[in-house]
Amino acid sequence: MRLVPRSVLFVPGNRPDMFEKAAGAPAGVIFPDMEDAVPWGEKRAARRDIAANLEKLGSAGVPIVPRLNSLDTGLFEEDLEAVIGPLIVGVSVGKVRSAGDVRRIDAIITASERRNDLRPGRISIYPWIETARAIARACEVCGASPRIAAVCFGAEDFSADVGIAKDLGGWASSTSSDDPNGPSVAHARGEIIAASVSAGVGALDTPYVAFRDPEGLARETAVARSMGFNGKCAIHPAQLEIINAGFTPSEEEITNAGRIVAASDEAEERGSGATSLDGKMIDRPTVVRAKNLLASLAD
């Protein structure tokens, strides 16, 4: 089973002074970044510094998934070759626009695994869906390779691509809108969830860039979870506890899920297809949701 974390921490590849702090943060995965967080003139230095510090980044046992530059930059293959090996579990790739992009990435990784004596299929892919073209082809992208663990939504690049203006911060917490779902990107988010679920892969929500706004982050995390995302990306270690808590079922949710499954099992023993609990009908979709929640606790 490929790793789908509740939280992802970005650390800029051109800031090796941040690596030690990132390694000790409570992230589900660390994404040392060679892409958007790094100016063009510093990309090769960032690649070198990330490659030299993979052991440090993973010293606390947090899985490492370097974010590599997109295929169209001409840097992807060199980025991959610098970091591939037993110290990483996958690679994240920005600006993936089609299933063809994913298949090309898969083929390049396959060849690199052979050269580096790695088990075939070991390296997972975490592609970024962050353009209108990618949203339109989300189902194809999500199903293009068995290497895909989760797709990541990049709202910043998506908004730039389609010309959406936004308030500083996030997409679900704007005080200028009464809609907590962030209407400007709600459709894109929904497309990603439908595509990822259809393909059986995870979905990670866009970073919340106002890292000194914990209340806004908590609201946006709640919206992301309610929409079906499995986790969310962070740009600062201080965001991780909020994200982790937001994607962790509460004790009340766990208890209610257990009661729903138990009531369903009792009804099935009686030969009934549906029953009720606390005055509410329990049907098949309700039971499926409860079982999925309980199953997630074992992940």
C-alpha cells in the first residue's frame, strides 16, 4: 500500500539551514522542494543540498518525498537521478498536465530504478494537479500509473492559470465570502476528489499560505476533510498540529462509527437491510462511511 499522509511539510531546497527543524516536525511526509520554492538560479544548488542531506531530513523516521521540477523545465531527470535511492519513498512532480506526463514520469523512474538497483515500482509518484488542463483531465491523470500514491492540488498555480483573484491566506476562510467552501476553487477541488476516489488514490489539499493564521487554517482543513481530501500540505512546521488534528477522527466520530456498524450487523442478522440509531435511519451508504472511518484508523 502506498503512503497517503495526513500532513505534508514543504522545506525549501535552497534553505539547508531549515532541514534539521523540518526533520523533527510532526509531519506525515516531508517534501524537500526543488520547484516553486526555489528561484531558477538556485535550483541546481538546491538539488545538490537536498541530495546531500536526505539522511538528515529523514533522521526522525519521517518519509521523504522530494518535489522535483516539472518535465517541461528540462531539469526533471537530473533532479530524479540526484535523489533516487533507499532514502526516499517517492517523488512529487509539479505541473503535471496529462496522463501522458504521468506515463513519461513513470518510464523515467523505471529506468532509474534499474540503474540504481532498486526494486521495480518502489518509488511512488505524487503529481501536482494545478492547471485548468490538468483539472479537465484529472481522471486520466489519477489513473495513469500504479505508482501514484496521492495527487496534490495546487490552488495557487491553478488560480493564476485561470485568472482567479483571492484574498491572502486560503480558499475556504475568506472573510469576504459567506461560502466556507471557497467558491473560486470548489469546482477544481471536487473534480480532484472524484478523480482520485475513482482511481483509488489519495488526494492532498493545497497549502494554506497565511502561516500566522491558525484559525483560518483550521477552517480550511475542516472544509478539505469534509470534501474528501485525505490530508493537506503545510509550508511551516507550526501548521502541522492543526492539520494533523483536522484529519484525525474525533473520539465521538469513532464511537458513533462503531455503533453504526454494530447496529447494521444486528439488523443483518435479523434479515433486515436497514435499521435506525438514535432516531436516524442507517442505510448502506451510512454503514460504508462508518466502516471507511474505522478502516482509516489502521492506516
